[in-house]
Amino acid sequence: MLLDTGSEAPLRPAELGLSQEPIYPIWSRIGDATRDFFLTFFRGRGEDGYEIRSLRRMARGERLDTLGLQVRDEGATRRKSEHWLARLTALGLRPDHLCVEYGCGSLWCAEPIIRYLNRDRFVGLDVTERFYTLGRQRLRPLLDEKQVRLEVISPTSLSSIAALAPDFIFSHRVLHHVPRRGLRGYMQNLCSLLNARSVLVIEHMPRPVRGSAVRRRRHNAADLQRHLPQNWICQEYSFGFVIAHRDRLDSDAMLEYGMMQ
Ligand SMILES: C[S@@+](CC[C@H](N)C(=O)[O-])C[C@H]1O[C@@H](n2cnc3c(N)ncnc32)[C@H](O)[C@@H]1O
């Protein structure tokens, strides 16, 4: 049985070309890893460029959609965050779950989720502390009350959070900033947080292509699937991807978590 959010049917693995165990031959792995290495060597990491560009824009007084003390359209940003919380609860998020946001920025998406969760149940991770420092300024009483933990992404922080066995891991408005050469690292970090019960939800709405009216996704389910451990399945929805262990998708346990509607 496949994971179902109720409101939207996931595309079946067969529709994603995943009816068999996905094949990612060793020579393709080596080729891709070599290409990623050279592109990163010459162009740098995508996330570093993103951080510098965003900080420059903020320094010029520009308001962004989800980063900073103030955002471009606060009402719209808050509505999207509430909508994302509704999405996660439809997928089974409960107040007692341990929930990790990967790429939490200035905590605009996190805010309603932190309010929803019990104390000590939210962990935010980002490539830099500069963005969540602004979120801290804005939300200090809430973060203190809920004992929120915020960390910079590193092997140490990832392994200490993985040891807490997160129930839900999500990444909101991050994947479209990740270039192809960064996808392996992004997925490896996310996968390092998984345990057999975890659900990983990645937002990836189609975004406008610069200079045209077309909206497109930067990555598709097959791109993500090739970076997953064996028996983990990536399901594609209109809002992005839901990733869980095959046993979790097939077992009755998923009913307990309210993942079937
Ligand atoms: C548009 S902001 C979204 C912030 C937050 N998730 C929200 O929706 O309110 C993108 C965030 O992703 C982070 N980011 C960009 N590339 C990343 C990567 N490769 N890995 C982890 N985080 C990344 C940035 O530092 C930034 O905080």
C-alpha cells in the first residue's frame, strides 16, 4: 500500500519509473561523483553562494520571501507556513513527535510547527547560523518556552540529532536552491537523519523559470530516489516528495500515525 495524503494521490512508483528496485550503476555513480567534485571545485558549493547573495540582498534593504526579520509579504508567508503545518499533520505529524527542519532559515515556516509541537520536539538545521539568528530575535520567548534546538549542519550535529531518532524531517523551500552538483550532499545529509520510522517530506513546488512564464521543478523523484538507501521510496506529490521506508509504507503501523486518510 502506498502513502496517501488524502487530498492528493501520489504518483505510483511505476509512473516514476521505479517499479523495480531503482538501478544506479556503479559507473554512473563514479561519473556523477567526479563531475560534482570538479564543478564544486570550480564554482563552489551552491549553499555558500546562496548565503552570500541573500545576505547582500538583505544588506541592500531588500525584503525576501522567507529570510530576515521582516519578509516581503508577511501575510502570504504566514499562510504558506500554516498550510505546510496542515500538510505535515495530514501526513501524521503529532505534537509529541520529534521534528527536524533541514534549511530552517529565519524560522518563518517553522513558527506554526514549533507552536504545534510539545517542548523539546523541534530541531532546526541550516548551513549558517546567520539566518536563524534573525529568527531567534523575532521569536525568542517562543523558542525559550518550547526549548527549540538550532544547529549548523555538520557531521557532528547530524549524528547527534540522528541519535534522537526523529519522527519527521522536512525541508521547505530549500531544494530549488540546490544545484545538481549539490543534490548528493543534500540527500546524504537528510538520509543520515533517517531511522526506519522516519518520514521525510521535501517541499518542491514548480518555481518560475527566470525570464519566462514557465514554472518548473529543478529535480524529480528519480533524481532523489537514486540517493536513497535500499528499500526507501520517494513518492511524488504536487507539493514535492514524501520519502519513507518500504516496510513503513506497507505496514499497518502507518495507520497508527494517521497517514492513511
Ligand atoms: C528560502 S529559505 C527557506 C527557509 C525556511 N525553510 C522557510 O521556508 O521559511 C532557504 C534556506 O535553505 C538553506 N539552504 C540553502 N541551500 C541549502 C543546502 N544545500 N542545505 C541545507 N540548507 C540549505 C538556506 O540557508 C536558507 O536558510
